[in-house]
Amino acid sequence: MKEAKAISKYVRISPRKARLAAGIIRGLNVENAKLQLLYSHLRGGRLIKKTLDSAVANAETQLNLQRDKLFVKEVKVDEGPTHKRAKSKNRGGRVPVLKRTSHFTVVVAER
């Protein structure tokens, strides 16, 4: 079974939020997955859709696969590095602000 892969790294969204969008498309064919991501109101959906489009383009150009026969075999959202910031509070105090990043991996394969 031929499969194509695309990876997006250091995407500025929390992995927990992005995994909600990843769970929507797992196992669907490519066209249904794109529609699900397009009409879901999740910010992670837009970002994962870019990676899905890249994986489909890789499958078409490098492996000569047809778009209508592809399905989403695997979607992984891993945790990237965290940017640590601080916010000032009253009486000279500070509170940490963690700006999390994610790495997306999308694998599409032929049915």
C-alpha cells in the first residue's frame, strides 16, 4: 500500500486544541476530511487542512495516486517547544504564560 506523508512543525496552537480537529478526520476519505475541517469552527481545523492538502499533493506528484482513492490513514499531533513568557500582576508579582506549539503529521494512503 502506497502512502504519502506531510509534516508541519512549530505551529502556534496548543496540542490539546489541535487534537480535537485531528480526531474529526481520522479514517475518512480525503474529500470528506476536507469538508469536515472546512466547516468545523475549530482553529486547528484550518491548520491541519493545510497539512492535509500538502500530503495529498505529495501523493499526487510523487506517487502518481488519484485524489478520489485516498483516505486519511494517520493524523498525529505532537507537542512542540513551549515559549515561556510572564505577565505582571499586582504587588510586583508575576504569573507564567505558556505559549504552546504543535507538530502535525498527516499520512494519506490508497484504499
